[in-house]
Amino acid sequence: MYKEELKTKIDEYLKEYFLNKGSYNKTIYDSMGYSVNVGGKRIRPILMMLTYKMYKNECMSILPMACAIEMIHTYSLIHDDLPAMDNDDLRRGKPTNHKVFGEAVAILTGDSLLNEAMNVMFDYAVEHNKAETVKAAKLISNAAGAEGMIGGQIVDILGEGKEMTLDELKYMHKNKTGALIKAAILAGAVLGGASEDDIRKLDEFGEKLGLAFQIKDDILDVVGDEKKLGKKVHVDAEHDKNNYITFYGIDKCKKICSDLTNDCINLLSDIQKDSTELQDLTKFLLMREN
């Protein structure tokens, strides 16, 4: 099953999940459904499912877990777009959540999506009653927290308007973007029963992919097309934010991204499983123009 087919299944699950829910609180479900379903490449759930597929030759059985990580990612985008954060009006080509529902509802929507993701993972773990499901859920939960995505976000916010050290920048990128990407890969591997040696290789793959993905985003923020990207460009410059381009310049960043792409492919090739689809997705993500 190719990434386009997986994306369709993920879209269908997420659309169905928020339909016809709520009573007096219906607005929160409408708001969650709006942001989850306005589009997106579904990168993190697809990464999880393709990694799992390397070991089980199917991946639909972990669809709920994969969609949980997309809920977490979407919550982070809603909060990123808020006036107190990046103050963006556009996300995935559509008005951001707070522009549609108001700032207070947007805050609660992000909170609700994070909690709903945890509910989905708990339900999956209870249903399957295996240590691997709990371990996978913990990987995802840790990656979303203060030692993961939120840790990277706070360093990003505190670094606005001042020059970061390279170590601070690496920490920020590793956690703000990379943590959830790596967790998706490792959760898929754990659920699939991958060997410890394979998990070690996939850990390194996830680390490099997450970094390369963020550097690619930094590049696109400078040279990308707003209409194709579905979001504002030059955001980092407007907010006086640090990124790899401010350290190395755009040409060096393109070289770093290219080298990391090759490293990612080599790591996957070293695993004695069919990683073709995961390799194709890696190339798509790191060689994209929008």
C-alpha cells in the first residue's frame, strides 16, 4: 500500500472520528475536526505505518495509533499559530483555527486533541493488552512532552530576538520537530516486533530524518512558494528566529540536507527488510519543493 492510499485511510479515519460527537460541547468537536481535516501530508502516521509494515506485511491494524500521533501534531500546529506564538492566519491553505473559532476555543481545541490522542492510545493498549502497545504509546507521549516537542518549542520561543549557540539550535530542532517524527518510526518498529539491532538503526534514521526535515522546512521558509506550501513564508525572519540558515547559509544547508538524506537511505538499506516504501517516502520528504 503506497503513501497515497495510506493518506486516504488516515483522512477517512480522522474525518469519521469527530463526526456527530458532543452535545453542549459540540463546538470543541467541530473545532478539532476542522483542524485535523483541513489537509496535510500525514507524514508522521504514514512513517509509523510503513515502518510497521516492514515487519508485519500490513499496517491497517495500527491505524488508530497512527492517527493518534496526527492528533498530537495537529494540536501543536493550532497552538503554534496562536497570536502569542507565531500569530499565523493560514495553515494548510486554510484559515488557522483561532481565525475561525476564536483564540479561547483554539487553545481548548489543542488541549482536547492532545487528550483525545492519549485516549485513543489507551484504548488501543487496553484492547491489545501487550507490552509493545504500552511501550509504543509511551514513546509517543514522551516525544510530545517537555523533554520532546514542547522542550524544543520553549527553546524556540526563548531564542527569539537573540543569537543561539549551535548546541541550543540542535536541541531545538531535535525536539521541536524531530522528536515526534522519530517517535512515529520507533513506535511502528516496536509494535511490529523489530529486533533491538533494527531499532537502533531506526533510531538513528529517525534522528537524521527529523533534523533533515526541519532543515528542509527552514530552506522552504526562505525560497518556498506560499501558495504551494499552504502557509506563510519568511516567518522565521519576521519573528527574528534562529535556524540552520542563520548559522550556515542556504547553500550549506542544502548540502547538509542532501548528506542527511543519503545517510537515511543507507541506514534503511542496511536493515534486512523491504524498506522500499520507507525509502521512497524519505526521498519525497527531503527532496520536495513545497
